[in-house]
Amino acid sequence: MERCPPSSLAAACAVPQDRRMEHHVYFWLKDEFKNEVGGARMEAALTELVKSPNISKAHWGKPAATEVRPVTDHSWDYGISFHFDTLEAHEKYQKADPIHDAFSGGHREMWAKVLVMDLA
């Protein structure tokens, strides 16, 4: 199955498909952080996290206001979608990235639950 888009976005396929990956993480905040101050802290932390040089493309946000359906989950508070050009860049992000280390080490007390889903 062809996963690369046609001509207009072909540059996105310059990296071989078996080397790229996406990293999706969903955060549920603890009740004591579900307020304006906690939200501002989380958003500032996410804004810093996306500055990691290991990430090739980044987006973070809150659940979209889509229709409630049996297959949708709007229960999380914040989510990230990061693209890495290689698996090695992802590994470096996980194991040797001071920006990622500051994010996870400095804010994990805010999270009741974290769910990671990686896509090759």
C-alpha cells in the first residue's frame, strides 16, 4: 500500500518509509491541575518540548470538539503528535534529549495517566 502522497507533498517522502515514525502521546491531568494555572503550566511545557531538534514536525493540542461517538475518546486533556525522520532520532529524543528530560522530569507530577502510541 502506498503511504506517500502524490507530487505536491512528495518531499515528505524523501526519508524511506521504514525509517520515519510518528509518536503520539495523550495526557490526563490530575484533578488539582485541571484549572487555569495547571493548563497554563502544561501549555508552556508543551511549547518548550516542541523545540527539540530531534523532532521534524510537531503539533500539540486539546481534544477536538468532534461529535461524540462510541469510538471517540475525548477524556484526555492534552495530546502531542511528533514526527521523527528516523527511528534513531526518536531514540535520541527518548534517551538523550535534555528538552524531553526537562519536560518529563519537571511535569510528570501533573499527570494522572499518559498513553503513548507510536506509528511506523
